[in-house]
Amino acid sequence: MERNRHPDILKAAERRFIKHGVSKTTLDEIARDIRLSKSSIYHYFASKDDLYIAVMKKQAKDYISAVKDIFNNEEKKFQERFRNYFTLKSQLKNEYKLLFGIIMAELSENSLAEEKEILANLLLEEEQVLKLVLTAYFKDSLIAPKEDAAMILTIQTSMMPLMKEIFNSTLNAEETPAQNKLLDYFEQTLNSFGH
């Protein structure tokens, strides 16, 4: 029985796209990296663009999985989970380079339709995870926010300037001043919903 090479192709393409960029990467190079013929790649993907979109979807899925892992860790307090979440967000640039690239392209209005769709789905999934987390956070609170969507939008919007500062930070420290500022601001925002 023939082995499914789909995961191998995705990993090789991801490495190449990150190192050399999508436009400078060829299917021949990806095939050579994993000792396949170019035609074997076409068995799984119709084109380099299809492969690129599949890699982007994989990175988005991996990112959402990491977010869920952080918030499902009930051994840690909420504050620590949010600190880990903000650390993950600050590492997008390094850990999820292609995903970070489409976020930046979207902010500069240079993204492709497929990239916009991936980003929209990513933000929707992340919002759903945050809703679950915030519901759990407020579960024992006497005064929980009435409008989940408004609360999520407020939190995400208010975090944008600080997230930009984190993304632009060149510090290699485990926690940056911007991350600490963001966590403090987030806690203040959460507390404001309880009053």
C-alpha cells in the first residue's frame, strides 16, 4: 500500500515557503527535498497555489490548536493562560511566519481572496475559543457581560495597538514590556465588564 505523502509535502513546502518565499519556491525543489517526483506532488495538489493555500490552512489550524491547548490547561490560572496566549500571539511572526504574512498583507490590503478567507476563518475560530474562555472566566461572577460579541470586539480592538507594538518588538526576552502592558490592559478590560 502506498504511503500518504500529503503531510510530508506540506512540511517541505512550508519550510521552503518560509525560507525562500512563495514566488521563489518551485514544486521541483519541494519534490527534491522529500525525494518525490514533481508529478507525485500534482497527485495531491493541482498547483503551487493550491499547495500554498493548504500550507496556510495548516498553519491556521496549528495556531488554533495551540490557542485551545493554552486555554484547556486547567492546571494554570486564567491570568497565566492569558499570559501564555499573548506570548503565543507575540510569536506569530516567528512561529507562524506565513500566517503572520497574510495578517500583515491584510492590514496593508495586499492579500489574495484565499488568504482573506483563511484569515477570516482563523479570526472566527479564535473568537469562538475566546468566547468559551471568557464564559468560563465569568461563570462564577455575579455580573457577567450581557453582549458576548460586543465584549470580544472591544477586547480584540483594544488590543490591536499593543499587539502591533509586540509584533514590532525586536526584544528576544521571554516577556516584553509590551506583553506585560497588554496583559495589564486586558485584565483592566475584563474587570470593567464586571462592574
